[in-house]
Amino acid sequence: MQKIFIIGVAAAALFAGQASAQALQISYPGDASMDCAAIATEGARMDQLMADANAQASKANGSAQGASVASSVAMQGLMRTGVLGRVPGAGMFANNMVSMAKQRADQAQVQAQQTIQTATTRKALLAGLYSGKSCDAVPAAPAAPTQPVAPTGF
């Protein structure tokens, strides 16, 4: 019984995730004062945030699937050895672990979608700033220096 408890605690610790991401906003007070390079850098950061959010959602879904497979294998082992009948609640414990992993995967998916939506909106705002500051415009060629006109002898 103690081994099952230890395995349960280890599994819970394995699948526990921390939400340490800072809250992303669509706009910040200093956005209007950014130069073209800063706007481009921030746009690239938004692309990276979207990629990270997709990866995090995929990882959470993989963890949920892994927990489901592990639970199935464990249940088969417990049934074949007869432990399932001797340890009350073992099946329910395994099912609860799978359920919690699926809930975390769903939460990660929702969080990823929110991050992607906010980053997409922020990137559109940055595109407007970039365009409004004429960052795409080709710099004007410098005016040709004028030569002083020498008087022609009348």
C-alpha cells in the first residue's frame, strides 16, 4: 500500500505544472515611443510566444496521453497479479490520475489559445505602429549637391 502511495505522489509531482508566465497584454504604455528596430524585435517575440504556447499545449496533451497509457498498463498488471482485488481504491486512484492529467491538458490548451490570441492581436498593433512610422519606406536619396554657377563672360 505504501508503494502505491509513493508512486501516486511521484506521478502527481511529475504532472504538476507551474504557471510562471507573465501576463501578456495587447499594448503597453511605451509602445508608441518604440523605434522601428524595437517594433520588429517585439513582433519576433510575439512569434516566439505563439510557438511556445503551441509547444506547451502539445506537451500537455502528450502527458495526458502518457498518463492514460500508463494507467492502462498498471491496471492490467494489477488485474493479472490479483492486487487490484486486494487493494481497495487502486483502480479509482489510477482513474483520478488520468482525469487530473486530462484536466491539466485542457487548461494548458485554453491558456495556449488565450496567449496566441493576445499575441496575434499585439502583433497586428505592432504592424500598425511599424507602418505608421514608415519603417517599410525606402529612405529618400540625399539631394544632389548644387554646384555654384560660374558667371559666363558677357
